[in-house]
Amino acid sequence: MRKNNADLLVVGGGPAGMMAAIAAAEAGKSVLLVEQNDRLGKKLRITGKGRCNITNDCDRDTFFENIPTNPKFLYAAYAALSPQDTMAFFEGLGLELKTERGRRVFPASDKAIDVEKALESRLRELRVEILPAKAKQLILEDGRAVGLSTNRGDLLAFAVILATGGKSYPLTGSDGSGYALAEAAGHAIKAPLPSLVPLTSSARTCAEMQGLSLRNVSLRLVDNESGKTVFTDFGEMLFTHFGISGPLVLSASAHLTKREKNAYTVFIDLKPALDEATLDNRILSDFSKYQNKDFCNALSDLLPEKMILPFVKEVGIDGRKKVHSITKEERARMVRLLKNFAIPVTGTRPIDEAIITRGGISVGEINPKTMESKLVPGLYFAGEIIDVDAYTGGFNLQIAFSTGRLAGLHAAESVLNQTEGN
Ligand SMILES: Cc1cc2nc3c(=O)[nH]c(=O)nc-3n(C[C@H](O)[C@H](O)[C@H](O)COP(=O)(O)OP(=O)(O)OC[C@H]3O[C@@H](n4cnc5c(N)ncnc54)[C@H](O)[C@@H]3O)c2cc1C
């Protein structure tokens, strides 16, 4: 009979793999966690700018509204571990938490490393064995996943959980090698693309305004071909030397399905609280205050300093024109531009700079109730390797934890069935 190294093998010591290993070990199974880095949770340690936005303390509807890709696939994973369960889990490990704006949950210490340490100490408590090795291939027996070939030799078990993450920030270890393992076993991979990533633009106005951050603006992402708005939201954004960034822009990037160079335009409403008529009145009142000034010197109440010259150029009114001689039609142009400041989008920054990867193992080939492959029995998936992704706010880590727990529990159950069958 085959001699197993453990009941279960987990590939990837990120949040999904660690949670899967914990769930399986809590269910009484022996677990071997294979991680190619010399330490666990390398990406986890840099999340939330080093503070780790663990989850979002929101209700169920809000959770799924924040998942633009394949939300329904996650219903069972959510039931296995909700954001509130995640909070209780970490608090149970002695990690104090705090909730900030937008219901974002962080460790009270503001240190991502404390989250990683909490998971690691639970792994040790449960005697999960950690092997620093790179998984190269799945070992299949009669079509069933029974092990791994690694750079440190072959490993055998009753089941294998792949939690190797996506392709973004590859220096953290998420180098996409897990896709190749799954592909070699027959799985289809939806092309990995950058998401939650800054957008590039050819507009020189972006470079001119670099460093300028806008708060309380609304942003619309429009598909140039269909003219349809594919994303709209309100919040904060930033101009950079290459284009635009900031929370609103990162969320918008999750909706870029076309990869052609000039497929989208971003429109910024600089005054979302004012309708056109109210905005025109506001301009009139500024103009009466500055009536003898040049146009370019009369905009400081309306716009941030860095935006005045680019705005004057865009609106096509001579900056030296006296305010009292600005026509009604020119004011209408100003209103239109304030409500629709256009940034042509040429694409995104590369996947290396993306917070997450969109795409991955096709969800149609995974049983959503168990995270087991529909093609290869004994093979389970968890975390960002799966074709699911969410906005910023703690939702992506919650997906990793929820799918990790579900995969761990069911992989453990499958071990039980096999040992009973023996
Ligand atoms: C800068 C940044 C900030 C972020 N901040 C947040 C945040 O605050 N909140 C939030 O919700 N999300 C955040 N995210 C997203 C979040 O980090 C990921 O969604 C999450 O880490 C995915 O977890 P995972 O376990 O699936 O994959 P990863 O965390 O990518 O872990 C995968 C692990 O598998 C290992 N591995 C890969 N291939 C192999 C192999 N062949 N053999 C052995 N080991 C292998 C890797 O070394 C890695 O350790 C952030 C991401 C980035 C890049």
C-alpha cells in the first residue's frame, strides 16, 4: 500500500492555504503545508500598506455587491466562514481587531505581521508540518490527485489543496506556477489579468497634475464602443505621471474586460453634489467676486491649485480673458467640463503592480459546495488561484479565508471517506 507523507497536502502558505490547513487539522487530519518561500504569508505581510485589512464587517448583500467576478460561486464559502466568523476566529487566536471607515477590519496593532503570526502559531499548535519546497507537478493515480512532485522530492497524501495565489506581486511568491499545475491536470485557466491596478492614460493633463488627490468626486468608466457606463462610484482618486490611481480607480479597473489600447474613457464629476444649474450659479457667484481678474486667476475657489491650468487649457477659454467678459456659452462649457472631466484610458499598469489577479481556475470546473475539482477527484482549490475577485476593503482576504476553510473541511472529510473505504 502507498505510504502517505500526510493525510493532506496544501500548496501555498498564503492566507488561503494557511486557513485550509488549519481547518483540516482542526478536523483531526495530518497536514503538510508546502510553501516555496522560506517563510509563510509573504504577501499577507504587505497587505493594507502593512496594516492588513483582514476583512469587512459588512452584511451578506454588501459582501456580494463587492465581488464583481463570479459572486454566486462563493455562496457556500461565505456560509462556511463569513466576515463575522473570520473576526471571531482571529479574536479567538488572541488578535485584537478594530473596525475603520467603510467597515474595514484591521488588527488593533496596525501590523499585518500580527495577522500572519496568529495564523502561524495556530498552525504550529495544530502540528501542521511546514515544508519549504516548490510544487512542480501533481501526482495523479487513476485520475485522482494523490500527491505532488516538488524540488525536494515526491509527497503523497489522500488529497491536495492548491492555494498558490495569482500572478500579481510575483516577488511575494505568487508567480502563477499553480496555474500550470492545474492546467497539466486538465483544468482550464481563464487568462490572468491585472485587477485593482492603476490605469494608464496618454493625456498630458495627468502628468501635469501628478500628485494631486481628489476627494468626494464621482468617477464613471465608459466603454467607448458601446457608450455604456461599465462602472460608477464616488470617492477618492489620484493623478500620477502615468495616469490615474487611488481607490476609485482601482475599483474601476476590475471592470476593464477589453484589452485594446483605447477602449475606455474615465469621466470625473468634480462637483457631484451640485446639479448643472446650481453649479452655474456657483460659478456666477465666484465670477462676481473676481469680476476684474483674469479667468485663470478666478478659479481658486472652484478647483485645486494644480488643476487650474489644465482645466483652463481643456475648457478652451483664454486664461487672460477678464472674468466679466466670459460668455454664457463659455460658462456652459465650464459646467460640462466640471461634470465630465475626461481621461482617455490606454490600459492598466502591469500585473506585477496589481493588488490582485483577475482570472484563474475556471469556476465551472470547481464544485462550489466543496471547492473540489470537478475533473480531478482529490484536488481542491482555495484563494486567489480561483477565478473570483473583489474590490478593495478586505473582501479579497475574506475570499481567501472562506474558500480556504471550505476546501480544508471538505478535503478532510474526503480523507475520512477514503480511510473508511480502505
Ligand atoms: C500590495 C497588496 C496589498 C493588499 N492588501 C489587501 C488588503 O488589505 N485586504 C485584502 O483583502 N486583500 C489585500 N490584498 C490581496 C490579498 O493579499 C490576496 O488576495 C491574498 O493574499 C490571496 O491569498 P492566497 O492565499 O490565495 O494567495 P497568496 O497570498 O498569493 O499566497 C500564495 C502562496 O503560494 C505560494 N506558492 C505559489 N506557487 C507555489 C508553488 N508552486 N509551490 C509552493 N508554494 C507556492 C506563494 O509563495 C505564496 O506564499 C493585497 C494585495 C497586495 C499585492
